[in-house]
Amino acid sequence: MNTEADAASGNDAELRSPRHDPADEPVIVAEGLTRRFGDFTAVDALDLRVERGTIYGFLGPNGCGKTTTVRMLTGLLTPSAGRATVLGHQLPRDAEALKFEIGYMTQRFSLYEDLSVRENLNFVAAVYGLGARRARTRIDELLVLYNLSDLAKHRAGAMSGGQRQRLALAAATIHEPKLLFLDEPTSAVDPESRRDFWERLFDLVGLGTSILVSTHYMDEAERCHKLAILSAGRLRADGSPDALMQAMGAHVVEVETSDPRHAKEALTLLADVVAAAQLGARLRVLVSDRIADPVAWLQQQALDTPLGSMEQVRPSLEDVFVTSTGDGRQ
């Protein structure tokens, strides 16, 4: 029989034990996520973990599996194998429930070009079930937030790329989703619009939204809290940009030479040169970290084309991409 002391002790233990907090859970967990189209494997056994309140990037060339992965994580495409949990929902089982908690901005502008800005937002609000009063208030907020007030009556098809991008982001966030998926959202806009767009993404994160964004721009990838590098459907690297640059397994040396084209050809034949790329009259050479002093090692190489001054420099995310995917010897 339990005594009062036992009961009190039990209550104290309950108070001391950590309680489960959903806010500590990642917004996305994927294990072995795979998608095949016939004999072609678009995504191959992808493991993924996206923490709440962060911007997580997918970096990779066209055709590497970024869009296919996003479509599986939004419940639009059924995986061939593996499993995924998004905001606590198991996919594809809970895809219908999930769509009301996420926003999705596709690579191509997917709103109605014959409708005005306000008409498009009214339509999206109705799709997400916002009542008339709530929709009107929310649309007015978004028009101001994304500098669209003066364009409210303009047809979407007559707007510039940057304006349509802001409209698409407004539509994707009209229902205040917990998680936002962006599939190469800046591929058709100018650099100034891209910078402005990313500032708005950080504003959303500050308000509690988690974001997964795919891109092939290195400068955008460096803005992410963490990112995955994809190539040929496989995850090649995963972590924060700084951590990936520190662990990429190669030194970076910039080399001056009078004949960069021939010097590059000669250098890429060396087993410990991971990659070489021309930057004007200089070469950016990635040397395996097996070589303790890459500058001295390069100076000792007997090449037909003489090498000039050399300097070891800080790695970039592009260097990480090259070492992760093996795309540097072309």
C-alpha cells in the first residue's frame, strides 16, 4: 500500500523529470527516403533532419533530386522506399492534414496570371479555409509587408519577376504556416531582389517559421543555418556552411601563372589535386589534405608550364561542393 510519503515522493520525481516539449522536435525527419521513376533513381536513400526555427538549404545542380525530395516532403509525391515525418505527421499517410500546416512556393510562378494580386490572394485564402474577415485582414497585412499595396489591382502576369516573387511568397504564407518549402524561389530574379527576398526569409524565421529552401546559388547556401549538398540523388554532405568548409578534406591554393589553361591541365593530372578552376589569370587549386604544406608541394612539382606566386586561402562553399561531388576536374 502506498503511503502519503510515497505519493509525495512520486510527485516530486514527476516535477523533477523533464517533460516532453514538441518545440524541441525537428520539423522534418527522413530516413532512407527514396524515389524511383522506372529504372531511374531520382532520390537515393536520403537521411535528413531539419531543426525547428532554422533555414535549411538543399544545394545542388539541376536534376540532383532537390525538387523530387521537396515534393515527397510536402506529401505531393509518394516515396518508393523509406519514411518521413514532417511536423509530426507521417507521410504519405497524413499528407492531407499536413497541407494546412505548411507553405509551398514552387520553382515556377504558379498563381493565376489573369487575376489581380488581391484576387490571387483571395483565392489562396479560400483554399486554406480562411474566413472572409480573417482573409481580408491577412491580405491587407501581406500587401503592406511585401510592398504590394500599390499593385493590388494589377494583373499578376503583367508584374516583374521580383514582384511576382513577392506575391508568391505572400500566397505561400497567407495561412501562417509552421514550415515553409521554397523550391529554387530566386532562379528568375535579379540580385537585388534575391537579397531582399532573403531578408524577408529571416524575418519569417524570427517569427517562428521553419524553412527548407532549395538553391543552386552558393551565396544563398551560405546564408542557411545548415544545408545538404545533393548530387545524383544522393546526400554528399550535411551541416552548417562553416563546418562543411572546415571539414572538406582539401587545402585551397591560389596560383598565378602566365598560361592558366595549360597549367590547369597539368595540375589536374596530379593525383593529390582534387580540382582546379581558372579565375582570370589565376588558378584556384584544391589540394588533398594528405599534403601538409600544399604551397611547398605545388612548388616542387615539375610541370611544363611554370607556376608563379602562390597563396593558401580560405575555402568557400563552392570548394566544398566540388570536393563533395567530384565535379572539379572538367
